[in-house]
Amino acid sequence: MIAIIDSGSSVSKWAICDSSYKLVNSFNLKGINPTSNPQSIKYFEGIPGEFKQTIEELYFYGSGVSTPESIKTIKESLNQHLPKLKTLEVQNDLLAACRAVSHNTESYVVILGTGTNACYFDGTNIGKKLPSLGYLFDDYGSGYHIGREVIKRYFYNNISPADKELFESLYSNNRDQIINPLYQSTKPNSIIAGYTKMLSQSSPEFRAEVCKHTFDRFFKNKIKPIADNKELEINFIGSIAYHFKHELEKSCVSNGFKLGNVIKTPLDQIVKYHQNR
């Protein structure tokens, strides 16, 4: 059997294929990120027993897989849990995004989910990009960035009375109950990203204001430094890009760029890539 995995910080999605790369099964595990959450490799223990003895070929695309050390960590853990493994490729999630949303097409490619990453893609290889510095220094426009703005605007009282009431009904009005657990968590960025859900019920004005703030900073800090050709489209992949496509497109246009494809998850397209390569 062949396994193709798309692993983000929140969830890892597994496609199980036959020898012709035809999908025959699938399952999800918790997100595996060897950089921001080293302990997450333990989630490989959740691979269903029926596949542990049958997977012989595996392609892992993951967030936080950008250094020789992180690649080695993933490979060692997979070999430990899959004794029949003969072929193993470990790549970062940005290459997965490129292959899924822009294969054979020159463009800028962006992951916009819990975190974010961006690059120029020539249709085959990743070109110009900025280093990803993780949520402590980076992740502009991401779910983490949006969620952080929601929390800040509530506690700084930069919010309408109706939206303030909504926040309190969904979460709390107690600063310690919201903030203190974040400092005790192994993945505070994922918890903070969860606050983006408020915008599905908030006033249109609050949603637009928060999205404009975060997306404009994303274009300034992540796209403009690598965008030498504004004629190229920007293709997006990820839950934030998908659920906030309208707001993203407005920010894209106002910053002088062209919006291309927007898809939620890459796995189906990555499977097609492996079928056809």
C-alpha cells in the first residue's frame, strides 16, 4: 500500500492508495509538526493497525519540516512505526501546496491556515521565499494572527457592544481564563487560531476590519518582498484562505495582486500529482 500524507499543525490527513495511486482508504491523525510541537510525533502511534504492516511506500508533506533535523525526526519515527516501509519521501507543506494548486504553472503560492508560508513557484521548483519564522515572529494573515486580533480587540475594548457580547457568549469575559491557559499550552497558536470562528457570527464590519488589518500585513510582509512580477497570480491553499476568500480577494486587489486558485486542502490534488508524475 501507498500512503500520502498532508500534515498541518492541527490535523494530519492520510490517503491510502493502491499500487496505481488510486485512493482506497483514508484517515486522520492529530497534527504533526516536529518544529513547533516536537512531542507531536507521538501521534504516529495512532496509525491504524491494519496499515502498519501493509504500507510500503510513503510520501509525507508537513508543516515544520524544513531542516535536516526535522526531516530526520519524521523519517526515524515513521520507520519505527511502519516496519514494511521501503520507499519514504519527506517534504515540507509548501511544496505540497505548490504541487496541489500550481503544478506546471508559474505563480506565487501561499499556505494560509493556522500558520502561513509563501513562495515563488516556477511550475516545478520553489524559488524565492522568505524563511518561515513560526508564529512568534511571523504567520501574518494566518488563523493565529486573526485570532490574536480578535482577542486583543476585545480586551482593548476596540469592538462594538454587540460583538463584545458575542465574544463573551462564545468564550468568557475573564482575562485569566482566556490568557493564562495559552501560556501553559504546547500549541497556543492553534488555540488562538480557534478564535477566528467568532467572525462567522460577528458583525460584517468587525469581520472586515480584522481581515483587512491582518491580510494587508500579510501582503506587506510576506508577498511584496518576493513578488518581482505582479502579473503572476497568487494561488492560495488553507482553511483561512478558503473561509475568508471574499476578504482575501479585496485585500489582494487593493495591494495590486491577482487572486488565482483558492482551495481548502491539498490532499486530493497531491494524490493526483503522484498519479500523473
